[in-house]
Amino acid sequence: MVDQFGRTIEYLRLSVTDLCNYRCIYCMGEQGVQKLSHHDILSVEDIIEIAKEASQCGIRKVRITGGEPLVRRGVLQICEGISALDGIHELCMTTNGTLLPQYAADLRKAGVHRLNISIDTLNAEKFRRISRVGTLDDVLKGMEAAEDAGFTNTKLNTVLIGGINDDEIGDFVALTKDRPLEVRFIELMPIGECAQWDTSRFVDAQAVLDACPDLREVKAEGVTKMYRMPGHTGSVGLIRAMSLPFCQSCNRLRVTADGKLKPCLHSSSEIPIKGLHGQELQAALQRGIRLKPARHHMEDHSSDSVRDMNQIGG
């Protein structure tokens, strides 16, 4: 389906929980979040039906997110149900990787095509500082489990944070030398916990090109600017939502774990869809596409979203 600005909307990010086994400093408070009641969150059946009706509106790619999606009871059933839908051509998941030793093989069997693994530092001490409760070793074991399970073209998501991990750019790029990974550097956005941080924490992704001047741009589809180091097997992606907004080519919708449709990550606009079925649900999804704004407005270094990232879906 095409929105009012001529963008073909074909990508749905489905949050299955706002809970996480981490407490990352830019994502949620130190005490975590207040757990939603069973009645308040979308059921397994709700989530699969939303994906089904979305496919009737032209959605072809679904990403399962959280919070941390692998802490959600029934996550394998959700993946199986969505992957079985005729209209869905690609099913992906974003995870912090810690539970992949337990789930990776089953996720492959359930129809997940590709994984994005969040990892913001390669330094164990800094990892603890950023995640508050996690260990770097757990994520590294998760990456290994994903590879052992047969996942390919895995993407590593690294949020650039000034004064914390921007000195590790070269180390992350080095991961692409002999492995077919895509390391994606993501500009920190002023939303939720980090909205009031000092501006020095918000690093322009140009810093990656400055640190690694041998990177060469390569052609790629989507909103990520892609680069490759000569002689490297893998690639490097830059997601520059702050410095070079890509709203004109944004093709996605988001659904929160409590059943709110968000036409834009940085908009306060939300459409309740929990409890809707069939044509009524499909009509709400179509309305969300029509209401998708032309662009976000973060020129003043603020987001209009009233939720933290874990409550929206990363």
C-alpha cells in the first residue's frame, strides 16, 4: 500500500514485549519497567492476526522486536505463525543475543530468516556499564550459537554513544574482515531515557568514516548507507536518523506490545488495534499508513514520542 507521500509501506516491526533482561542506559530506567498485565498485552493469536491482516495491506517483511523478544512466552509460536503466512516474504528478529544459545536452532525451524544482534561495545567492563546487568561473554556466545544454527547475513547493531564507545569504531569494523557480518552503527536518538543527555553523547555517524577512511560506499537497498573495507568479507552500515534523516524512504509501521499502531517512531500518534479483527483491523492498519507523516522533527534534538524505546520496539 502506498501512503500519501508516495512511499510503499511494506515493513512491519512487531514488538512482542516491552520487558528485557537488560537495563541499557539509553533504553530504559535502572529499575526496568512496570510489567503489563496479561490482559494488556497482545496475545500470540493477536500478533499473528495483525501480521496476517498487514500482509493484506502490502506488508512483506516483519521484524519481531521487544524489549527482548526472547523473554516473551510463546515467541516460537509467534514466529511459526507469521512465517507460515503467504504474504510475508521475510521474517527477522532483533535480539540482544543472550538467549540465542537456547533458542537459535528453534528460531531457524520456526521460520526466522535473519537476526540482528545488539552489541554496543567489545569491552567487558563497558558492556556491564551500558547494559547494567549483562555480560559481553553472553552476547558473544549468542553470536556463536546463531552461526552454529545456520543463520547467515547476521547484522550487529551498535548504537554510537559519545565518550563511551566511539573509540571502538575500528574494533567493530575489524569484525567484518573474515566474517560475513554487517556491523551497523546507529546514531543515538533523543528519546526516552537519553532525551535529556548532553549533546556530546550524540555522535554523528560521519565519525565512522573519519575513523576508517578506507571504507568505500557500496550500493544497497533500504535506509542504511552501506560501506565495505577493501578485502573484507563483511560490510559496514550507517543508520543516520539524526544527521541525514531518511524519512522520505521510510517504509515501515510499528506495533507496540500493548497493541498500539505507530505510523512513525517519533510521533505521538498511536492507533489502538488490540481487540480488532478482520476487516476492522485491516482498516485500522490502512488508516495508520494514511496517517504516516512526511518526516520526524528532531531538528530541535527532541522526539514527540511519549514512550521509551523498549515500549515501542527497537
